[in-house]
Amino acid sequence: MTGPVNPDTGWLVDLQHVNNIVKSNVIQIIDHSQIEQDIPWFKGKQPSSEVLVAWIWEQIDKDLKGEKLHRIRWLRLIHTHKF
């Protein structure tokens, strides 16, 4: 993420806030699901990493609108055995 640093906190963005957005808008939705069957957005789409990242961005972008960010430079998708 890029943007101005908050002079009061010294942070660009509250990472706990971002973490909560990702948990509620992404992880709780896709955890233990067959995304191409369980999530309407994926119907008719190949569930590739690129498509998954596009969906993730749509899910978190709406709740990051209140943040004073210039942009998110990149979004990285990492596979773990916990997920």
C-alpha cells in the first residue's frame, strides 16, 4: 500500500483493520468452500490464481475506501496448509 503516513500514529494504515477486512470479506467466505460452486461470482469462471486475486481485490476494496491510500501496489496470494 502507498499513501500518506498518519502523523498521529506513524502508520500508513491500521494493519489490524486490514486484517479484519480480509478475515471477514475473504477468509470466512472461501474457507472450506468449493469456490466455483459455492460463490456466485465464480460461476462460469476458471478458478485460477489470477481470477481469485481479482475477486479478493473486489472483496477488500470496498472496505478500504475510507483509508487515505493512494493505491495498493500489489496483492500476493500465498497457499498454506492452514487455509
